[in-house]
Amino acid sequence: MSKIIVVGGNHAGTAAVNTILENYPGNEVVVIEANTNTSFLGCGMAMWIGNQTVGAPESLFYSSPEKLGAAGAKVLVCTEVTDIDFENKTVTYAPSERATADSPGASGTESYDKLILSTGSLPIIPNLPGKDLENVQQVKLYQDAQVVIDKLDANPDLKHITVVGAGYIGVELAEAFKRHGKEVAMVDIAPTCLAGYYDAEFSALMADNMKEHGIDCKFGQGVEAILGDTKVTGIRTSEEEFATDMVILAIGFRPNNALGKDRLELFRNGAYLVNKNQQTSDPDVFAVGDCATVYDNAIKDTNYIALATNAVRSGIVAAHNACGTPLESAGVQGSNGICIFGFKLVSTGITLAKAEKFGIEALATDFEDYQKPGFIEENEKVKIRIVYEKSSRRILGMQCASTYDMSSLNHMFSLAIQEGITIDKLKLLDIFFLPHFNQPYNYITMAALGAE
Ligand SMILES: Cc1cc2nc3c(=O)[nH]c(=O)nc-3n(C[C@H](O)[C@H](O)[C@H](O)COP(=O)(O)OP(=O)(O)OC[C@H]3O[C@@H](n4cnc5c(N)ncnc54)[C@H](O)[C@@H]3O)c2cc1C
């Protein structure tokens, strides 16, 4: 029987705790969480802001401190771990800034046999003039979204909103504010949106979709200052100055390594460097989720990819290892998807542009067709790109765009990348056909057959 302390109780921490409690009932588990809650689906935040959710905000939580407690964990919320003594294997904690009279948090020191760090990530706040003005917001926590929603409800004069950063969070938020009836501008220094996940041919389709829905896309512009005396009144970019009433900073996240940065080995961006067992450079300390690295099967190397799905799986892996069952992560492909005003993009693995960045010589094969045969009335076009390594011909990535829900395709390509399948293996793969779903000459086969 071991005592395991889990620091941080969101996706990664909750997955670790549940795995330990379900599979290793003899262990003592302590979860320490600085916030008031656990397991918040931040992924639903934009939909909450955009009035697209049922029963929010409660429905955005899939567990709770009470549920974890009932399952057998000791749960301390509104409590922040302030120090870890890695030599003597103790953690020290104190009430966090979220502590209230009703939920006062706790202070003390506890010893551990194994420690799981699931402290997540923090929004990157650029050091811009005006960044501390009223109505400059960030969106990471449940409370952040609540503040934005309260402000929108209380101030109808907040008419124009600028989202800085056109990654997947920025793009989702731009849609949310538009659905809220606001005028929306989106600024990014990159020449397009979603540049990290899609090649230009695909991100351009999303940019067109955003523009068609009235979002003012200001790409290729760096923000230089947020303007105003006390409140935001405008924004200045490298290209122009314009009036705006609220600025949302969504330029990315950095791993929250505050507790172990001076003691544990770090990746180049500061994430805890872990092996496939989620073990850090201290064998009794595991790191999971957004604060840790992943093994990226597309580039066959360590990488940093912050996603809730990676967080959950890494929490499961760490839990088994912490309880004495050796289990290796299968690695990840960064599989992701996005749906904006009904237009969908999914991708897994790396793009052609990223392959070049990583020094991998790669080729791409594209195909576009209707999802179903011509005689089917409701039919939508689908565009696919498969990226593969020139020398080995192994599949490195896939991108797909459509108004049709083709998202389950992503899973197959994710597995193909994980297992090192070549583009040639895909050419004659048995892909079923039924007119309700697809075509006998379907776009997967056709793209593969078209590979050089
Ligand atoms: C708006 C938005 C949309 C997103 N959409 C998606 C999506 O659609 N799909 C997807 O896969 N991912 C999405 N993500 C990313 C996903 O939310 C993160 O990858 C995920 O939250 C990581 O989980 P985590 O548990 O590792 O870290 P976090 O969620 O960052 O949680 C870390 C926890 O640790 C606690 N903590 C930190 N330090 C301490 C301390 N010293 N003491 C005690 N507690 C501490 C924090 O309070 C926090 O609760 C989205 C993120 C955002 C912000």
C-alpha cells in the first residue's frame, strides 16, 4: 500500500485519481487542487459563451470533489501546493486565492510515496502596453468564462470584441461572440488561422468560413498595444488602429512547472520531461497532462501537445505505474478537430509545413469529392490530404475538411500513424461502401491511389 499525492485535479489529475481508486483500492490517495472544482471541460467554454450548451455551467463538469471523495480520495480544494521537498518526499500546502469562508482550503505538510504532478498550463499573457486594462480577458478557467459572460450580460455597450490569437481556442471564441450578436475582429501575426494544425490549403477554408460569417480576420498583423485609460477602447496592430470594447487574449499556453522547475528535468518549453511511463527525472514523481511532454509518433520524438485527450490518457498511464503496474504510453498524434458555424476540420499527425520544419522530407496526396454517390439528395463535399514520409512512405498526417461530419476518419489515421502504416498499405484497404454513408471510389482510397 502506497500513499499517492496528486497535485491538480482537472483532466489529468482526475483520470489518475479515478484509475488508482478503481484498480488499486488499498492505496491512499490525496488530491490537492487550487481551484474550487475538478474536471472542468474548458473545451465547452466557447459553446457556453455562445449560448450553445444545455444546463451550463454545471454540465461542463464530469466529476466533482464530492465524487472523488466518495470514491475514496482525500480531496483538498481551494488549496495550493506551495512547495515540494523532493528529498524528503513531502508537499506543503496552504489555502489558495480561491479560498472563501465556505471553502477555506487547508494548510499543512503531507508525505508521499509517489507524487503525480498534474498542474496543467497557464495562459501566455504577452507583455503589451494596456494588458491590465479593464475588459482585457483570458479564457482558461471556469471562472474566466463566467466573468466574460457576466460582463456581456451586464454591459450591452460591449459591442465590439477582439480576439487576439487565431489558434483553435481563438477561432472558437470568435464564433461564440458572433453568436452572442457582437461585432468580432480576430488578430493574428500568422497569415491565417489554425496554422499549427493545418496546411494553408485547409486553414484558408476555415478563414473563408469565418469571413463569410462576418468575422473581421486581421491576419499577418502583430498586436502592439491595447488602448484605453482604465477600460479598453481600442487596439493597435502593426498595420492599423481600431476601436474595440473587449480584448480576449488567446495566444497560447505554457506548462505550469512552478513546483518542479528547479529540481526536475525540463523540455525546451519548460514542460516536465517524462518517459513513456510518465516518469520525470525523479523516479517517484510522475507528470501528466499539460505540464508534461508527450511522445509524438509522427516525428518519433518527444514533443509538447496540450490537449485534454492527452491529459486523460497520461493520467491513466501514470496511475498504473505509480501503483506498481508497468504501463507505457502508446504516444500521441495530436489528433484534433474543430467545428465553426458547422464547417469542420479534423487533423492528426503533422502537416506538410510541419514536416518541413522538423526536417522530414514528406509528400502529400489530396483528393476532394462528395461524401456519397450523386443520386443521394443530401450530399456534402469532403477534402482530404494525407501526408507521408518520402523515404519510408509511412503516414505522417491527415487533414480533412467538410460540412459533413467525417470526424471518425481521424481515429483511423491516428492509429495508422501510431502503428507506422505506409501510404501503400492504404491503397487497397478494405473500406466498406453503402450509399447512405460513402462511395465505392471513396476519397480515402482515391487519395492513397494518387500518392506518388
Ligand atoms: C478554451 C479552451 C478550449 C479547449 N478545447 C479543447 C478541446 O476541444 N479538446 C482538447 O483536447 N483540449 C482542449 N483544450 C485543452 C485542455 O483543456 C487542456 O489540455 C486540459 O485542460 C489539460 O488538462 P490538465 O489536467 O493537464 O491541466 P489543467 O486543465 O490546466 O488543470 C491543472 C489543474 O492544476 C491545478 N493546479 C495548478 N497548480 C497547482 C498547485 N500548485 N496546487 C494545487 N493545484 C494546482 C489548477 O488549478 C488546475 O485545476 C482547451 C483548453 C481551453 C482553455
